[in-house]
Amino acid sequence: MKFAPFKIENFFRQHEFSAPYGISQSDTEPLTLDELLTYASAERREQFEKLWLGYTETQGHPELRASIAAMHEGIDAGDVIEVVPEEGVFLPMNSLLSAGDHVVVMHPSFQSLWEIARATGCELSFWRQRRTEDGWHFDVDELERLIRPDTRMLIINFPHNPTGYLPSRADFERVVELARRHNLILFSDEIYRFTEHDEALRLASACELYERAIVLGGLSKCFGLPGLRVGWLITRDAGLSHELQEMKSYTTICGSAPSEILALIALDNWRALTARSIDIVRTNIGHCREFFGAYPDLFWLSYPKGGTITLAELKAEMPVGEFAEAIVAEAGVTVLPAEIMLFEGNYFRLGLGRTTLPQALAHVEPFINERFALTPRPPLPQGLRVDTAD
Ligand SMILES: Cc1ncc(COP(=O)(O)O)c(C=O)c1O
């Protein structure tokens, strides 16, 4: 099996650690180890310091699996498998799909969500988004038309990377109902769950609603801990769980011992950590409304109700790929063009989770004023002003 180059990862490999600013990251501001340890109880701190650095349990630390299960209704620790988040995409696709299977997947989406199925020889149908006046929409009637008698898996991701789309509860329940009616494996990537800006908007987890769902979650995005490399798969179907664990023996085998205890500290405090993330995203949405609102002829964008990202349109003659190349070279700002996610149109991904976003936007401003011969906008009101002397 040969995978196509992973375009987003290649893009970030090139720029993430060399360009000083970015406006397209998908995570929330990562914590330092020191910061995370301030959340630790005395017992957890001791557990961390006295940790035995042997191999860990292959399904994951029992306490960690219990903490993950406790964040979901009707889920037991035995339904949880600890994984590295990206491994959590690889295992189900690789172990449960075969050449010739029909798979329905959202488009655009994180490349591995469809590329592994494509490389396996599956036939793909894309559930495509529509742009509406106030944002993005995935139409469930359209999804229904894509499902065939030979469809084996439906792959969804809400809140969605890259549009930030979060369906209504009614629409989400219809999606799950479709999976149930057609006996599909429902792979639900919920890695951006828990950052709904209003908790009332949080959807149930697919694993709570449907036995043949496999849910991917993790600490990378909404907990500010991508460097721990801790995620989880949850399924109530013992047969599916068995297949996933068989395949895990060919990938990581077991988790990293220090990361497991640090993850436990994070999950003991998950409400505080996700509140921190929501707060950062909300503040950044305020900055972006101010910033992009001053350039209505150059940008279009809508703001997500959950998650950390959205898609913004560059309303200019200049192709967004060229814009991205120029702005990173001249202003040191990384901007991810949506074409890297194989999405047509002059869009780029806007990440709302980093506390450094205002500084990055302050470097976008002179670049766009000069490039598009715009009159500099009037200074921002006190309090929103950004110091560029960094
Ligand atoms: C939708 C989605 N799923 C899975 C992942 C994988 O997470 P990680 O990069 O932490 O392995 C990502 C990362 O960007 C993602 O956006």
C-alpha cells in the first residue's frame, strides 16, 4: 500500500518551526510542562516522579482509560484504547477496510481521513460542504444520497477541520441514524470536541449513540497538549475493538509512560483546560472580527461555534497559494492555503487557538496593505491594539 504525500504535514514541516508567526495552526496554545504540573495533585506529582519507565499496558493505562470513559455517557474503561491521535485514524482505516469497500467521507478533511482508504483501494464518495450566507453547511439529505448498499464506513469530523462546522443536534442524530439504518461503521473524529463556545451546543459523542461507532479523541487540540501525543479510540463493539488492538501491535504497541501520567493530570482537570482553550478562541474571534472586519473587500470568513479553526476566503486576484508563499517569505507568517487540503477556491485556514494570533495579524497587516495597495486602517481601539515591537 502506497500513501500519497501528506500535504498538510509537509507544509507544516517546512514552515512550523522556521517562520516566526502563524495564523493557521489547529491547536490551542500549548502549555509548558511547568504549567501542566501546577494542575497536579500531590498524589499525581508523586506518581509522575516515581514512574517506572517500563513498557506500559497495550490498551492504555487503566486509570487513564477510566478518566476518558468518565467523560462519555455509558462508556466503560474497557471500551477505550489509548493511541497517538494520528494513529487513531490509521488503525481503523487500516484494519477495517479492504479494497473495493465503498466509503463516504467529508470533504475537505484532514488528509488521512480519506487517503488511507483511497490507498487501500476503497471507492470514495465525498460529502461536500456548501457555503451559505453566514457560514458552512453539510446537508444530511445529500449524505443520504451518497450511501449505497455496499457502503462499509462513514467518516465524519465535528467540529470540522477546516470549516469549524458544527451541526445541530437534530442533524447529527440523523447522521448517526443513517449509519445505524445501513449498518455502517461510523468513524467519528471528535478531536475538536469539548471546545464548543457554548456547552449547550456540544453534541453527544457518536460512541454514546451507536454501538458500531468508533470515536477518535485526544489532547492535541482543545487541551493544549499536542506534544504529549495522547489520544483515544472508543467503541462499544468488542469485535471492532479487537481488530483495532491487533493492528496497534504493528504501530506503537503501547503508550509513552510519562505522557500517560501527564495525560491523567490533564484529564483530572479537563474542565479547567478546555475552559482555558475556549477563552483563548473567544478572545481571538474578537481580534479577528476587528481585524478582518476592516477589510471586507479582501476577506470573507465566518466564525465557528466550536473547535479552533475556520476557512477564510482571500477575495483577490492573487491565488492563495502565491499569497501564502509571499507572506511567509516577506512577513514570516505561515498561512495554510486550502488547496493543500484539496479544496478548490481562494481559501486559507485560520487558526483561532494561539495566544500569539494578534502578533501574527499585526505582521499580516503591513503586508496586505502594501500588496493590495490598501490604505492602512485606522488604529484599533485601546485594548485591542497589538504591539508589533516583538
Ligand atoms: C481532524 C484531525 N484528526 C486527527 C488529527 C491528528 O492529530 P495529531 O496531529 O495530534 O496526531 C488532526 C491533526 O491535525 C486533525 O486535524
